Amino acid sequence: MNPSLRGDDALQRPGTDVVRVHADLRTMILDCTLEPGRRVSKTELSRLTGAGRTPLREALRMLQQEGLVTAELNRRVTIAAFDLDDVDSIYAYRVSMEAAALRVTGPLLTDLDLHELDRTMTLMGAAIERGDHDAFEPPHRRFHDLLTAHVQEGVRARMAIDIDRAERVRRVMHGGQHALDRADYEHREILEACRARDGVTASRLLASHIARSAFYVAAQLDPTYDPVLTRTVLRMVLGEETLETPKRSVGRQPPSVRDWREKEASA
């Protein structure tokens, strides 16, 4: 008879590694392999990940804490849909926290940090020239991580969760080659301010860059929606009093991602 696996040994056994199962499911959600709003059985998730009941349950609990799924005991799991109010709150948090973090840590960026930022710009530029969105994503994420690399670890961990949730929406709603070109220009402005050790200018440029994504996503999902939290936080960061966006109709439901994709395909 084989001895029972305990502790760390059990976590390393195929199908029982909670960290791996969580990472696999998280990737499927973030790249929309598991589409927003989709209902899926735990049996299907177990088949996709090779996970047993206990590690799957723990992984789903972790994903639920991140706001990526809703799950009820012994029932199907629902992949979090794109909720406009949720998107607004995520981007508002990103604008406030990432701008504040860069304002504090921008002057602390080392020459090595700046060299690595340059390298990510080169990788993003090559992806942009090819129109390759998939190749653009890793250096893009690395660029944003480097900007706030010297802030407290707990703050970075919280920001990482919201970046992931925002990127899930942005990757589905990407604006084509024009959006990539615009992002490249904005990244270069931010990098120049960082080179000058100008934390104030860099933080304002970063806030505008992040908020622009929020405004674009909101306009694609529902042109009448007002991302009021993001707009208000951006105004506070920039010190401006007039940033207008269209107002939404109260109670109006945004289109689903599938509706949006069908609209794009027929355009």
C-alpha cells in the first residue's frame, strides 16, 4: 500500500496543486478561453485542468475573491461578465493608485530600471510593427510593472489584481493598429518623464493613459455610459475641473461581448 501523501507532497501531486489549478483557470479567464458570462460545470473545469474536487474548490474560492468567477456550492460556475460599473471602479482604482505610486517611486527608478523600460519599449515596438497583439501583451505588462516596482509589495499585489481584471476587458476590446500606435506614443512620453526623474509629470501621463483605456472600453460596451469614477479620479490627479463624457441611460443593460463581436464582424 502506498503511503498517504501529506502536506507539501500532496500539493505537488498532478491534479492536486492548488496554485497550478488556480493559475490555469485564471489564464483561461483572462485570455477569454472561458468567455465572460459563460456558465460552466465543475466537472468541465476538472476536465480542463485535470484537477480533483478539493484543489478545484480552493482554486475557485481564490478566483471568486479576485472577482473573476461566481460559484455556488454544488452548482455551476459563472465566469464574471463585463459589468460597466465594475470596469469603472477597476480603472478608477488603477488611475489613483498607479499614478500615486509612480509619483512617489518615479524618482527612485535606477539606471537598470530605465534600461529595462527601454527594452520593453523595443519589444512592444516590434509587436506593433507586426500588428501582433499577443506579442504586445507581455512587454506591455512588464512596462507597467516596472513603473511602480519600488512601491510596497502589498500595494503592488493589489494593483496586479486590478491590472489583470482591466486587461481582460482591454484585450477583447482592443482598438486595432491605431490603438497600438497611440499606446506606443503615450508609453514613450511616460518613459521620457521617468528619465527626467519627474514623478509628477510621469504620474499625470500614466493616469491619462490608463483612463483613456477606460473611456474606450466604456464607449464600446455602451456609448451612453458615463465612467464617472474614472473621470473624477483623473480630474483629481490632473487638477482639472472639466472632463466631460457622455451620460448613460439609467438601468440600460450593456451589450454582451458576443453582441459586440457580432457587431464588429458585420461592420
